[in-house]
Amino acid sequence: MDTKETLSLYDSAHLFTAAVRLLTYQDQSPPDIDQVCDLLQLSKERGGFICRRLEELGALEAVEGAYGLRLFVRDHLKIESIPKEDAPDRLQDELQKFQAAQKGVASRIESMRADQKKKKKSLFEEMEKKLRAEIEKKTSP
């Protein structure tokens, strides 16, 4: 994971707000979340997480209009209420839990496949023994 994704929420919030301002200035219209994520090279999930947190704080406002969801800076000073130290990021924690669960599921699937392979092998061995026994019965007087 690169440094863009591991910035603290405080730093990410400042960057996100600055990107909204810059895009508003460049395009002369408020940006949507995809434009901000593209500018900052953030994943859509991370951008959505930051945007929702800024909306909850009242620093940003997302308005649904004829051209989709647009972002406006309302009170950038509210970003200062976010702790500056690297508090555990809920999104990162959830992502790690999900990845661990996926690894568990993948290992269970792999073990099930191995079990199926063993069962299939033993079934074929059993069938082969029966066929040999049948052949021996027919060839024996």
C-alpha cells in the first residue's frame, strides 16, 4: 500500500478539501467525488470514506443535483477537530479483517478440494480393485 492510502485522516482531510477547492477553481464548478479521487490518486473507497467523515464533521457538503453529486467546502476549520496523531483507521482495520476472512475462506476451499481429490482417488482405487476381482473371477475356473 502506498503512502497516499496510509496518511492519517487529518492529513487526508486537508488534502481532500484542498482538492475540492482546486477543482472548483479550475473547472468553475464544484467537483464530484470521482474527480477528487482521480486528482489525489485515491481509491474510490478511501475517497468515499474521507468524504463521509468530512460531511459528518460539517467541513464538506455533498449536494445531489442535475449533474450528480457535487462537493462544496462549508467550514474547513472543522477539520481541526480530527485528532492529528495516527489513530487507528476504521477503514484499514475493516479491510484487514476482510482480507483475513478471505484467506480463511480460501484455505477452507483448498482443504475441501484436497479432500475431494483424496475421495475421488480412493473411489477409483476401490473401483479398480472390484474390477480386478471381477476379472479374476471370470478368468479363474
